[in-house]
Amino acid sequence: MLKFIDEIVQKFGGRLAGSPEERNAQLYFKQLLEDFCDTVEVQHFEAQLTAKFGSLKLFFLFFYLNYLLFWFNPLLAALLGFLNFILFWGHFLTFRNWLDFLFPKKKSLNIVGTLEPQSPAKKTVILSGHMDSVREFKWWYRLKQFGAKLTLLSGILLFLQPLIFLLLFLLPSYLGAYTNYLYGGLVLLSPATIVFVDMRGKLVVDGAIDNLSGLAVALQTGRNLSKDQQQGHSLLQNTRIKIVSFGSEECGLRGSFAFANAFSEGLKAENTIVLNFDTIRERSQLTILEGEVTTRVSYPQDLVSQMKKAFADCSVPCKIINLMVGGTDAAPFRRHAIPSVSIIGMSTDKLDPHYHTRLDTLENLNPDGINALVTVVQHFLKEWDRQ
């Protein structure tokens, strides 16, 4: 598995969504799947790949202009501020993509390899991860935990600004002398928003951890299942396996949305579940997500419980949490009512310094995590196939 990760990094480097590097890495992954899969397909798609991060400059441009508007029409400034925050919440935070129409479409692709069972398939399991990597979040690298806190503060300021403007409009006589303090305090805190406005640097990180590690789990599991089948003692009798490498995850789960939107009805007919793997850096940090707050999905409790049992059966510790910020490639499937779950392998209590920075390298990846997860997934699949 480490060889696969090293090959991708050495051959293609960073793989920005929609870039030639992402495309070539995906086509190389297709070749790897062709060595052991029954069929391999390419799904080409187009999406507004720059809309997610490109929108940030728009949100904060209105944020800054609102300070001027307040002195001419405080009520209008408050109302536009609330609208700005609602658009930020819907488009950026919750992956609703409301402002996509402002941005051009670009091409990307998903790769899908299929392993058929010995008997006619009664169900399908998708094992997935994403190929692309991200431009470095430079303030997270430079400022570490403080940079993450400033990012959170920036989002809060988008909400506080119209709220305070509204209070100043409604209660001018009551607030009196506090008006200048409230307004001035907002202005003094506003430079913190630089971590959002100028979030990304020029460097495209290796993405060895996020998320070649997840793809390595899917790939190795598929290889092991194929090897068992060739040797005549297949682990699975009734379950079809699809290994999917999504493109353009880092710009708003674009590959998984394209896949789920295109094939959801067929996947439901095949009794499909999705096991998605993302950022498997440490064995001690293996975590099952039971939901994601900002993508507004909850994963099926029976599926989460069965995955937890697989961890326990294999004597591999795991945590179960709701992901508070961000999203994974399992979320689009859940929005289509397809049973799905994501497993991650990094700290969620605080910013992992390797996440979205130049430290996301093979040297900082502990192979114990992906090795343990492959064992757990194979055990889960064996039990799932028996049902």
C-alpha cells in the first residue's frame, strides 16, 4: 500500500481538482484496477470546480463593504449581512452549491472497478476514496492551531456583523456610547478574515494522507478479494465490490456528487452500501462517522453498529463521532438514501498539523492505520456477505 502511495506522488505530485495531474493519476489508477477487476469504467463529469473556494472572496468583499454601507443605511447593511451569511452557510459550509452559476464548469473524472462474486450478486458494496489533493491552507501551516481558531473566528464574524448592525439600528438610544465600541470591536477583529480570504497558497500538497491513504485501503482490499477468488476460496459469495476513486473531492465533493446523482437509482436496485475511507493517518485515530453536521447527513445506525462490531472482532480500537465541520464522499450517497458510512483516521479534537498542509506526506503516514483498516473491512465484508 505504501508503494502505491509513493508511486502516485512520485509520478504525478500534487493533484489539484480538474488538473492534468489529477486526470493522469486517475488513469493510472484505472490501469491498476484492470490488473484484477472484472470491469473498469471511467465516468467523466463537469462541475464548477472553483466555486467553493472562489466564493470566499465574494463573501468577504461584501463583508468589508458592509462596514461602509452601515453609515448610510444600517438596516440595509444588517439585512445584506444576514443574506451574505446565509449564502456562506448554504454554498460553502453545507455543500449546497447555490453560487455555482457564477463559476465556469471544468472537467474531472471518477474511476470505477468492479469485482463480481462467484454466485449471482444479491448486493453491492462500494469501497471508495478520492484521488485529488488540495492547495495548501497556508495559514494553518504557518499558525498551526491559532490559524484554525482564526478560521473559525472568521466564520463567526460573518454572522456577528449583521447581528450587531441590527442591534445598533433597533436600540440606538439604549446602546448609546457602546455603539462605537461594538462597531470598533468588529473592525479590529476583521483582519482575522485573511485566513479565509487568502486561505490557499500556491503549493499543491502531496495528499499522501488525504487521501491516497483511503484509496490504498480500497485498492488493497480489492486486490486481496481478487486473489482469494483466483485461489478458489473467495471470501464473498453474493456481494459485488465496486472500488471507486473519486475526482475533485477537495472542491466540494464534486466527484461523489456526480457519481451519486448519475447512478443512485441503479445503486438502490443493487442493494448498495458505501464504505468511504478518508485520511487514514493513524491506527489510534480510526473513527467511524455516524453523521456530518455541515453536510446535514446521519449515517444508518445499523451500518455504523456493524462496522463498530467489525472493529471489535478484529481487536482494533475505534471512535464514533459526528463530524462537526467538513464533509466526506459518503454524504452525497446518503442524500440519495443509499446506506453509507465514512471512516477517517486523524484527530478531530483539534487541527491535525498534517491536514491540508505540506506535511501531508508519506513520511508522516503511519502504515499501521491502513493495514488495520484493511483487516477490519475484509472482516466486515465477510459478515455482510452472509446476511
